[in-house]
Amino acid sequence: MSARLSVLLGVIVRYLMTIEITDILDILLMAIVLYKLLDFVKTSRVANLLKGVLIFLAVLWLSSIFHLNGISYIMSRMVEWGVLALIILFQPEIRRVLEQVGSRRLALFFTKGETESTLERMIGQTVLACTEMSKSRTGALIVFEREIMLDDMVRSGTILNADVSNELLKNIFFVKAPMHDGAVIVRKGRVLGAGCMLPLSKNVNLSRDLGMRHRAGIGMSENSDAVVVIVSEETGSISVAIGGMLKRHLMPETLENLLRNELLPQEKEPSDRKPGLLGLLRIRREGGGGNGKQ
């Protein structure tokens, strides 16, 4: 037994001695590319199509095993055209990736591109804008995307891809602006889209004084892990929705703390760490009130 173990260890050592720096670099590059491909596939559109492709390949493999020659022939011909079809189908995504590779944003292609300082600036600008819109009673609906991608919602509005700023948010939600009735979707510290349509909440127990803006914000939080900030057009109150629950009448300091707890990377800390928004939120039910515009 010991002799076999010695032989095995010898083989492993000889194999490790053959590994060169170029081999390690090759493995690292392959790992980075594979990671970026998996990150790209996280979008709902790509994920669903990938499932369809995998099912198609499984059927092709089974037809070959069980000698279903007719089906195997047809599907083999479809594979030849399938690659071209996928290239045409994903032309916008492929173009975006190639543009990043060919520009000065190449470093962002291989990194998350989402620094903590960027997120802190985004939170600061958002709190400032919400505070000023609250004073002027300007309605606002801001969605902060997290793990679940919201590409379908973004496509319902206008793509911007701009830095989050106080001035931009106030201009988007200005009452006479063309996109003020929709939602702003923020991804990785940038305004990805504006004027986006969100699903309404199906919760029949919501307070009657909640208007369409609040119901859309709660509905978005029910269908994703997004953090949704809402400014009431009627009262100017600031609310946050997450996980289908709503926290209303927030002060700017409270809003900033909630956004920091939910959007900034959290390090593991002792048990006295501040609770996240999920532990704080409760749907506030109030009696009376009409269906005023919120």
C-alpha cells in the first residue's frame, strides 16, 4: 500500500514539475473568461435561451443514441444554422462586449467595475435628490438592481447608461419630463434606464391610500430582490420597498442608512451588526384615506 502511495506521489510531483508559468496564466485567463460568460448568462433572456439550447442538444444526443435517424438528421441540419441564428439574436450583447474590449473600458470587462466608492457616491446623490424631491413633492420611483437582473423592465423604458447624480434624477422625474411617470433602474451605480414600467403588487391588503407609484414599487420588490425607493407626489414622504414590504415616512438619514445596509458590500462582523432592511420592514396599514395619487 505504501509502495503504491509512493508511486502515486512521484507521478504527481513529476506532473507538477512540468507546469510552467504560461500554463498557470492560461488557466487564469480561461477562468476569467468563463466567469464573465456565466455573469453574462445571468440575464433572464440569455438564461432562458440557454435552457432551450441545452434541451435541444439533449434531444439531439438521445436521438443519436436510440438511432432515430430522421430526427437526428433534421436536428443536425438545424445545428448548422443555429450558430448563425444565435449570433444574430445576441447581436446587441456581442456588440457591447466587443466595444468594451476595444475601448479604454477593457479593465472593466475583466472586473466587476463596481467599487465601493462608486456605490457610496450613488447613495449620497440618491439621498440628496430624494430629499429635494420630497420638499418639492415631486414623485419618484428608483429601483436598485441587485442579484436578479431586470433587463425585461429596462427594455420597457429608455436606456440611458449614465452616472447617478442629483441633477439627473431630478430632471428625469420633473413633472413635465417625458419619463417622469416611469421608474429609474440603477445597475452597479449607474442609471441603466428611465421611464420603465414595473409590475403592480397583487397584495390585496395594502393600505387604500397607496397610489400606483407605491403599488408598482412594492410589486417590483415582490418579483425581485431589488431595493425600491419611492417619493410620494401627494405628500412628499419617502418610502423604501423590499421583499414585498414597505417602510414609509423615512427621514433622509434613515434612507441613507437603509441604502448603505442593503447596497454596500457587508463584511462579516460580530452579532451587534445593524440589521438589514429585511429585518426592519413592515407594511404599514393605516385606516381611511382615498386613492390619492402617490
